[in-house]
Amino acid sequence: MTKDQSNNFYRRLRNIEETFLCGREIVNKFPQAKLILLFGQLGAGKTSLVKGIAAELGIAEPITSPTFSLSNHYLDGLTPLIHMDLYRLENVNSANELFLQEEEFAQSINGITVVEWSERLNLKLSEAVKFKIDYLKNDMRSIKHFND
């Protein structure tokens, strides 16, 4: 995993293990984050990143993609995790409604919400910590923190 030299969070990831470790690092670099929005193409590594986030939160159960269930709740760690995947929700209103329900629940249990396919939302979420994962050459990925 290579880091950029500025104060921005940017990593080049060579494999799934580095993506997992980057997820762990995000929890430590952004300790106040209660809402993490992930952007990136299909297969970019968003779920692998969430696995690292979950591990750092002390969640021992297997993390699976909620592509079909839309949301998975992991409540047994040091901090509860709500993991959402909005890929199948092409209707913005449906995505927004599900997100708002899940985020309200996460807040009620002092949990963290991580949303894959955040592109589906059109809400102003200024409190969110946002990351974009992109493909690079030779099966590498990059992950970058950004603000609107």
C-alpha cells in the first residue's frame, strides 16, 4: 500500500489484503466518522474495504455484501455497524428512504453506517466521510477521501 505525500488520504492498493488494511486504517484516521459513503465501480473493492472497517470495530462475524438484502446489521462489535448497498435501487426516492431509515436506526444505537453505491443518494450529507475507489493499471486500485 502506498501513501501520497500530502495531508490528503490517498492510497494505492495492490490487493484485497491491502484494501482490508485500508478499511482498518480509515477507522483510526477518521475516529469521529459515523457515516461513511463509498463510491466506485462494480468490483472495485468496496465490500473488502468494509470488511476491514468491521474488523477494526471488533466485529468478528463474516461480512457479506448486502447487494440483495440491501442492508446488513452487525451489532456485536465494539461499535455496531450498519452496512448498506444501494446498487439495486435505481429509484432515488427509494434509496433515500431506505438510507434515512437505516441511518436513524444507526444513530439510535450509536453505530456507524457504511453505504456502498452512495451515488444512488441525492441527499445533502455534510457529516459524511466520503471515499472514491478507482481501478488503476495491473489490477491495482486507488482510494481517495474527498469532500463535495
